[in-house]
Amino acid sequence: MTMADIASNETLTHGKDFVRSFLFSVKIDSPLARLHVLTKLIAVLALSFVIVRFIDTESPDPIGALLLILLSFLGLHLSGVLRWVFRSYLIVFFPALVGMALTWVVFYPDPGRRVFARFLVYPGYVNLGLSLGFVVFLGFALVWYLWRKELFWGIAGGIALALLITTRIGNPTWSFGRTEFFHPLTVIVSDKNVIAGVTKALGYGAMIFTSLMLVMTTRDIELTGSMMQLRVPYVASFFVSTMLRSLSLALSDYTTINQAQIARGVSLNRKDILHKIADFAYMAVPLTATMLRRSREVGDAVLIRGFTMQTRNPTEYRETRPFTRADLIVLGIGVVIVVAVFVFRLNITAVLGVIP
């Protein structure tokens, strides 16, 4: 019986529409769930190589990187995990990508063909002294932390208050020395570094989402089944399958411990970032103890069943998936894209004439 038959039987008899993957639950009848795990792995590797070519500094291809990130969004949408990804990772991914683009603009002062802005950020020396703005900022942040035990709003409020006061009455400074440090830093905003920064952000975003697409649409049993198809030694196959199943159980243990802490009122009070980090550290202790206990239980269960690494013909029950026409089409498209980009130097942005 193939995977498709099993999935259709489960859907019809039990009404099961989703099956658990590494990090999520993927739709049984989604196009990506029907692909072989080796096909998805090779496709992700091919797209990663293409992305590395698209984000090349000398000849960036922002249109190509944008198309790849849209392709990854389409894959996540077809697998049924796009909404969950955006709800869980939007607050982390997109600010990080924007920060990456801005950092590239700052530290890649290439004037290119057209300079939009040029301003001195750091003159190459540091004045030793005190200013009214710094005293106001530091005082407000310290008072806020002692009062509310929060750092973020103390820093934000201190910056806002310092800007307000120095804008109104100026920023008198008492300086008692100067020391040279590093070299002057001039930020140049040009067509070259803006395009390069945006392309880098889009490319790394596409790489992140394609990797998520792989781990969120693949089950551990599929990987072990593909290892059996590739004639991987039994010891290695057993070790990998046990490790993957342990990771899935560790995620369940983490959810259980987190819910137990919430039930005991751990997360009821407002906390700053330091206390939240401490809570994660406290969670690591019971999580580690649970994983050690579970590993001992698994070892005992294996010994009771007479398992030995020297077993010549072990009985294995694994779901294997044959290569289908869809796998061949996906692999063929991947090969065509890689050849077009690396052999024929395809640059979609240059072909469309968006950037001269």
C-alpha cells in the first residue's frame, strides 16, 4: 500500500486532514506532501544554490530573488502552513531582513552610478565627557527599571525624553578629552548598495522560507523510509530514525512543560527580557530531565524486545514512497533553473531591463 492510499483511507475513515511533520501538521492531500522527501531535499538545495547566485554583489538579481521568495510562499500555502508561519515568525523574520538590508547599505559604501544621500555618521574619534541628553536618557532608563523592572520601555522613553529636551533647549556638553577610535564612517545611499541590500534580504528570506517548507512538509518516517530505499546500513538508519522521533517527542514535552508552568502562574506577571530569558533557562532543567528519562525508557524497551545491532534480517515497518511523475517534473525544473542560472548566467532583472 502506498502513502497516497494510506492517506486517502485515513481521510475517508477517520476524517483526518492533517498529519504531523517535523515542526507542524501538513495537509495529507497537499502537493508537497505527495512528493518524495529526496525530491524536496534536492529541490531545496538547488534553490539555495540559485539564491546564492542571485544575491551576488557584483551582479545582483532582485527580481529573481523576489520570484523565489514568492515561490516559497506558494509552497507554504499549498502545504497549509503559511498562516501559521506568518503568525509565529513574522515578528522575527521581517525585522531581521529589514535590518540586514539596512546594515548592508551602511557597511557597503559603493557610490554606484547614482548617489542619493551621503552623510557622516562617525568622525573617527570619541569625545570623552557628559551631555545633557545622555544624562537625561540614562537617568530615565535607570528610574524606569527600578520602578517597573523593564528595560525596553525605559530605553525607549529615555531616548524620546532626551530628544525632546535637547530639541527644546539644546544639548550642552562638558568634554574633557578626545580619543581616536577606528576610522571615519560615511554612509552612502546609492543605487548600487540599495539594490544589493534589498537583494540580500530577499535572497536570505527565500532561503529561510524554503528551508521551513522542507521541514514543515516532511515526516520523520518518510526520511527513514527513503534511507531504506537508498540501502543505508541498518545501524545508521535506526540511529537517525530514533533521533528524529526523539526530537518530535521533545517538542511535545516542551509544550507540556510550558502549559504546566502557565497553569502554576509562571507567565501571569509582566516581565522584562531578562526574566523571560531566566524562564527559558528554568524550562531547560525539567526538559532535560524528561529527555533523559525518556531515553532510558526507550533503551529499556529496546532491550526487552531483544534488539541487537548484529541482527542480520531485522523486521522493519516503514512507509516508503515511490518516485512519481510529479517528482521527475520537479527535479527536471530544478535542473533547468540551475543550468540557466549557472551555465547561461541568467539574470532576470537584466533581462527585463529593470536595472540598466
